[in-house]
Amino acid sequence: MKRILIPLCLVVGSHVASGQRSYQFEAPDRLFIEGKELFSLKNYPGCIDKLEAYKQHAKDADLIQEADYMIVYAAYEQGRPNADELLKDYLEDYPASRHSDEVNFLIGSIHFERGEYQKAIFWFNESDIDMLSPEQQEAYSFWLAYSLLQTGEMDKARRYFSRIQQIGTKYREASTYYVAYIDYATGKYNNALIEFSRLKEMPDYREQSLYYITQIYFIQNKYEKVVSEGEELLSSYPNSKNNSEVYRILGNSYYHLGNQDKATNMLSKYVSSTDSPLRGDLYILGVCYFNKGNYSSAVNALSQTVRENDALSQNAYLYLGQSYLKLKDKNNARMAFEAAATSSFDKQIQEVAMFNYALLIHETAFTGFGESVTIFEDFLNDFPNSQYADKVNDYLVEVYLTTKNYQAALNSINKINHPSTKILEAKQDILFQLGTQAFTNMKLDEAVDLFSKAINLGSYNMESRNDAYFWRGESASGIQICTHWPIITWDIVISNSKNTERHKTVSASISIWKTTSRHRHWQMLTTVSATACTRTASSHRLKKTIHMPPNCNRLPATIPFTRKASCWACRKITGGRSAQWTACSAIIRNHNMWTMHCSKKDVPMYCLKTVHKLHRHSRH
């Protein structure tokens, strides 16, 4: 019996020992099962406790891997800061895990929630969408689409949103909104308008839909619809974050509709509601203030638009100049006009600005031939057909004839490529004046040249032209020119004057004469006279040719005849046996001038105002 009992005891003892070992292995499995049940119930704190306890005793690699998956997933659901690192560690530990696609999706979701869209796209692309649950697939598509939208890949984003719009449930309306937004952002305004018009009936999307509808109508220049939608938006959502932009587009729309009062009201609200108002809207606000006569406010608005060198700044400078003029601040007005005049973005603006700038220089810093004349010259060269050309010509002529600086005036005129009739009239007078100055200074060659230029210029200033004929003759009479047998041609030109009160002048020109060193005196062999009919309406010429003997010298190049009453005359006066005088009468600058030529004098006498003086000299 004892032999039997011992083995039985051993069997019993062995059974009891075996039963204890089975209990020890089954306890961790129970922890796994309980943890998994808590996981399915989304009791993530309890789930993590059970599974962490299970891992301390577990030896089943598959169950441990599954436990680790549930632990990192629970950490993700709890929103732990290091959840992404836990998920990445899981992938490193189990690269072939059947949960790798889902874990990649979870990592991408964490980066998406953080706004790290490029990283989110990377991890979403590491995941196979077909391995995700239907709910996860829709979330995956929406988050990936939104990430692509945020990184500028609108075409790809629209494809995902459009797919969700067709078959989605949770993100369907949101996807419709983003499809409409992408169409708006890519310029497909009509498509976007259809979608937003449908979405504005949904409370969650009404505000944003109204906002983009207003924007689309503004882009399409449908200003009346902008006003309708925009006013409804402001009325329905007075505290909307979009109201600053709504003020802006409403102000622009009212301006284009011609309602500058409402435009000013809306744009002033816009400017006061933002730290960085757009330059274009500040410009419109400034123009509205200017048109209303509020020049100080106009200056304040416009001065904020000239930060860049572009066409907008050029326009703003022109309005600034006008505003400063209204405020009687000519110095700032001058600087503003100068800034607009030196920009070439808009030629019309440049033309107006340059004209105003030159006028201000002319008025405020007039110094004869100073900066204003230079600007007027540039203006006529740059804008020869300008509507302001006549005014500029008047200003230049005024300067030319009042400063008496004839050489500077001539230099100025020569810089003008296409001088007007007024300028050429002034030039003819200036050439004559310069000729008289040269004559006074005994620069006879220069005088002849200047008088000839005045004559050759044409008939712009007949008084100066006829006077130039006279003084050219006086100047040439003092110049010795050696030739052979002379032929003297008197070319008498009779022309009408525009002013019937002025005397008509006939000029007689000698084309060739002779002088010699042995014969220093000359003698007029004949007296030339001509009679012109006062009724003659057109110019005509009378010629008389005289052949001079070899001893003839020092004849005047030009002898003018002046009509008195109804005839033209050249007088011959003889005084004494050895002297013969010929006198010519002329009206020069409203003075009765006489010229005599004496056979005993080398140089004729000039400007003898009376016949008595002429006779007195002839008796000597």
C-alpha cells in the first residue's frame, strides 16, 4: 500500500502543482481581454492601465504587439503631446504591423491638427486609404484635401473635395464649401457663385457664402448687386470679422456708382477698422474728400498712397498738388506736381502735372530765365500738341519780351523743337533787338547777320521785319566789300500791314557794290523814287538796276522808303558845290527817322530826326 500511496501522492502533488501554473498564465490573458474591452468602450485611461499590466507578464509576441497598438492609439485619442512620437516608435518596433496604415493616418492627423500641413501630407501619403475604415477614409480624404489646399495644390485638393461632395456624409457640406472656394480662388466665378448661392441657405455657411458672393459681384463690376448683398451681410452680421473688407468693397462700389457720400462713409469705416488699408482705397477716399472740398482730409488720405513708384502714386501726387493749392500751400503743391511730372506711367497725368509745376515755379520763384523757362521749354518739346500749349507760349513770350535778356530768350527759343507762331513772332522781334544791340556796339557784321535772320524768318512780325530791312542797310553801309564792276539792284518790296494805322514800308536792297582804297567817297548818281498805290491788297516788287562807275564805293546795303500820305519818296538834297546828299525818311519804332549820305563823308549820319538837321549838315 505504501508503494501505491507514494506514486499517488506524487500524482496528486503533480496535479496540484500543474493547476497552480495554469492559473499564473491565464491571469495576464485576462488583463489583455479586459484592456481590449475597455479600448472598444473608448475608456482609454482604463485600457492603458490593463494593457500596461498585461505587458509586464505577457510573453505572446502577437498579443504584445496588439497591446502596444491599443496603447498608442489610446494615447492619440487622449491627445497626449507625445502621441506622434509614440506612434512613430510603434512603427519602428513593428514595421510590418497590420496596423501600419492606420498608424500613418493617425500621425498625419496629429500634424494636420497642428497646422503642419506638409508633414500631414507626407504621412497621409504613407497610408493606404483602402486599409482604413469608411469613417477614417472620409476623414483622410478631407484632411488631405484641406492640407493640399493650404499648401497651394488646389487642383488636387478640389478632386478630393469633389469626391467627398459626391459620396461623403460627415464632411459633405464642408467639401461643397471648399469646392466653391477653390473655384472662386481660381477665377471660376460663375461656378463658385452657383455653389455659394446654394450654401447661403445653410445656417453654418450663410455668412461666408454671402461674403464671397459679394466679393464675386465686386470682381465682376456688378456694383448694384455688390451693394445689395453687402448691405444684407452687414445687417445680418454686424460683428462679423469680414466687415472691414465689406466696408472696403461697398465703398468702392458706391464710388463707381457715383454716390461719393456713401463711398466716403464706407471707406472711412474701412480705414479706421484696419491697421494696413490698401493704397488704392486710400486713393479713392482721398479723391472723394477732394471732390467734397475737404482738402485737409484729402491730403491725409492721399499722402499714405505714395509709398511706391507707380501709376497710382503719380495720380495721387497730382491730387495732392491740387489739394495743397486749395490750402494755399504752394511749396508742397510745387513738390507734389514735380513728383507727378517726373513719373512717366501716365502721359496725361504727366502733362497736367508738368504744366502746373511750371506755373508754380513761374509764380513763386520767377527769376527771368530760371527754372520755369526750362520747364516750359521741356513741356513744349514733350507735349507739342498739348491743350496747354497756347498758355505756355503766352508765358514764354511774356518772359522773353519783359526780361530784355534777348540772347537768353533766343537760346531758349532755339531749344524748342516746334515753336508756335507766337514764339516765332517773338523770335523775329528778339533777332531785331539783338541786331540793334550789335549795331550800337559797332559789331556791324554781327548786326547784318542778325537783321538778315530776322528778315529771313518770314512775316510773323512785320514791324520787326521791316525795321530789320532798314537797320541792315545802315549796318552794311559801314562794311567795305571789294568787288569788280558793280551792278546795283534796287529791289522794292511793297507789302500790306495787318495794322492799317501803321505806315507801310518799302525796302530797297543793293545786292552788289564796290569799294576801293583810292576812292573812299561815293556819290549817288541818281535819285530813286517809287510810288505805290495805297489800295494794293497784295505784295508786289518794283526793281531798278543801276550800273555804277569804278569810283563808286561805300553804298548802304539797304535803303528803306516810307509812305507818307499817298506816295513813297526818296529825297535828294544839295547843299554847296562839293556835297550832294540823299536822304530817306522812315518811321522806325514810331519815330520819324532820317538817313543822309554825303559825298564827302566816309560814314553817313544816322537818325537825323528833322530835315533842318539834314540841311544843316549838308551846308558843311
